[in-house]
Amino acid sequence: MKAVVYEGPRQVSVEDVPDARIERPTDVLIRVTTTNICGSDLHMYEGRTDFEKGRILGHENLGEVVEVGEAVDHVRVGDIVVVPFNISCGFCANCEKGLTAFCLTTNPEPGMAGAAYGFADMGPYPGGQAEFLRVPYGDFNCLVLPEDAKEKQTDYVMLADIWPTGWHATQLACVQAGESVVIYGAGPVGLMAAYSATLKSAAKVMIVDRHPDRLAKAEEIGAIPIDDSKVSPVDQVMELTNGLGADRGCECVGYQAHDPEGHEHPNMTLNNLVKSVKFTGTMGVVGVFVPSDPGSPDDLYKQGEIAFDYGMFWFKGQTIGNGQCNVKNYNRALCSLIHEGKAKPSWVVSHELNLDDAPTGYEHFDHRDFGWTKVVMHPGKLN
Ligand SMILES: NC(=O)c1ccc[n+]([C@@H]2O[C@H](COP(=O)([O-])OP(=O)(O)OC[C@H]3O[C@@H](n4cnc5c(N)ncnc54)[C@H](O)[C@@H]3O)[C@@H](O)[C@H]2O)c1
Ligand SMILES: [Zn+2]
Ligand SMILES: [Zn+2]
């Protein structure tokens, strides 16, 4: 099969690799028809993780079931399914509590919890930017889509990661109807957090970035764009909230946060959140941070440490929640919103490419080139 393979920093290629196949009786094999490039892929693409050369990328996957293992009861050949980026077992102590991003059995590395497709430090699993994908514990991990799956596949594929993750940011931040929210980052995840906050009837959604195309996307759904290359985002949020700060805050950037000139400051968005969220406010951090980052220009962060404004955070009595999204907590409900016509997350999609165009897609998305908001690839077609 053809697959997108990591070759080294800023290098991916489309290569022939051995076909994905059923390996255990609980596996499901899908023919991938829709697979996205994610901001998380870019941390790997840029060589800022220990993702091994030769591995297949891709954790946002949708496709048609072509084979099921003999212990699979529910999922059937021909079903169209979307697959959470988390690989989880369903029976461990964390999965039982819905914490599927921290599954205790699917990551073979001792002392680690949580697994994902084509992801650094999250188990050996190949990604789905390929013609076929093996889905472990297929009954648990496949969400079977309704009959409009084909027409709405670019909506449904957002259920693999970025919409649940944006929703998770607002859940961790405890966003309630009528409240004000500030979101750092207007990439696909930040846009989905803004979309989620809006669906939850937040009264005021403010979003910070410096890319005019991404800010314009946010404006389309009624969010207030804040361009931090022109104004101080903290001052701006204070002004928009009568000097109090936002009720809630979401971090959708991660450890490669940088200033508008491009210099990285891994603590930048976290400290801006502390400053621009109100006393007793809550925040959700879904942007990725890692235990060590040898390539960081920040000496502390090389060891995964952050100069966090803890004094002010404590003084303000704020609360923070963070981590990978437990996609299965949300994907069925969000699927219904798409099916019933209440939501259209494909609004973030800017480009639909063939798998062969992956190197171009990566390059443009990595540069945050104008208009390259979210890239969807189609290794195959739905019949
Ligand atoms: N927790 C999870 O489960 C989960 C899931 C998916 C993605 N992520 C992470 O979410 C983050 C965002 O992903 P994405 O797909 O939107 O990626 P992205 O890289 O396209 O978007 C990040 C955006 O943040 C902006 N930005 C950079 N520094 C900033 C700053 N100081 N202030 C404000 N904005 C700033 C960039 O201009 C960019 O538009 C990544 O770290 C990704 O790995 C986490
Ligand atoms: Zn992703
Ligand atoms: Zn588990």
C-alpha cells in the first residue's frame, strides 16, 4: 500500500510499504478514504520529537471497513467509520472511567499511558495517512457513521481529533452559556474550540493569533479576532472584559508557542492565559507540551520545565486542566450534531488533496501559508 512516511526533519514521502492487515482477532481493517494533517503532525514533521524515521504518520482517519477479526461483534465489512486518534482498550481502569487518552494497556512502553496512530511516544502503531489502517480493539475504537457518511465525510473526519479536542478545551475550561472565553491559537484546534464555545452559547469568544486568514475564519463564526502582532492580547482581553479578564481560557498552541517574530517561548500562552483570565477563572490546555524537548531554544524547556507564572496563578485562584483529549467521550454526541445538521466542522477545511500530494500539503500547512487552514487527504474514494 501507499503511505506517508517520515524521512527526517521537514521531509515526508509517499512510499510503498507492506499492507496493513488484521493482526489480532479484535482488529478491524479499514480502507482509508479521508485522513487529515494535524498540528500535532507538525511537531513530528519539524523533527521536534523522537518520531522514528520510516514510520507512517496520520491519526485523524475515516474509512470503509474491509475486514474484521473473528472476535469483532459489532463493526461490519462495508461500515463507514471514523476512528479516534487515541488507541484504547475499553477494559483498563482508565478506559472504564472514560480516560481513553490514558489507556493503560495499549502503550507497551513501561510507565507510559495512552496510545495513538503514527505518533511519537504513543506506541508503535502505524498512522492512517495510507491506503489501509489496522484499528486495534475495533469494536471499541470505531464509530460507525450514519447513512450520510459519504456526503459529510469532511465533517465526520473532524471527529477523529480536532473537534473533540477543541470541545475538550472548553470542557476543561468549564465554559458555560453566557460566559466570556479567550482562546490562544487560531489553528484548526483553536478554531474548533471557538466553534465549540459558540455552540455552548458563550456570550463572547475572543481568539488570539497573528495569521489574518485564520483570524478571518474565526470571525465567520462570530468570534472576536485579536491580532497579537498588532496589539497586546492581554490588554485587549482586559479591555473587552471591563478590566476583569475572561471567565474561561483555552490554550490551543502548545510548546512551540512563539512571538509574532517567530522566536519560541514555550511559556508564552500559559502566562498570557494567567494574565487574561479572571480571578477564579478556569482554563483548558490542549496544545501539546512534552516531557523533554532537546531542540528547544529555551534552556528550561529542554528538560520539559516551564517558567510558569505560578505566583499570579495561585493568587488569582485559577484552575487549569490539560492533556490529550479522550475523544470517545465526545465523538458520538458531536456526530449527532453533524448528522442532524446542527454543526458543520468542515468549515475549517481549506484543501482536499490526494495522498500523493502529502509532501506539498505538509510544506504549506507547516509554513502556515495563507489560506492553508486544514488539509484533508483522500487515499481512496467512498463508493
Ligand atoms: N490535546 C490533544 O488531544 C490535541 C489534539 C490535537 C492537537 N493538539 C495540539 O494542539 C495544538 C494546535 O494544533 P493545530 O492543529 O491547531 O496546529 P497549528 O500549529 O496549525 O496552530 C497553532 C496556531 O497557534 C498560533 N500561535 C503560535 N504562537 C502563538 C501565540 N504565542 N499566541 C497565539 N497564537 C499562537 C499559530 O500562529 C497557529 O495558527 C498543537 O500543539 C497540537 O499538537 C492537541
Ligand atoms: Zn490531530
Ligand atoms: Zn484501556
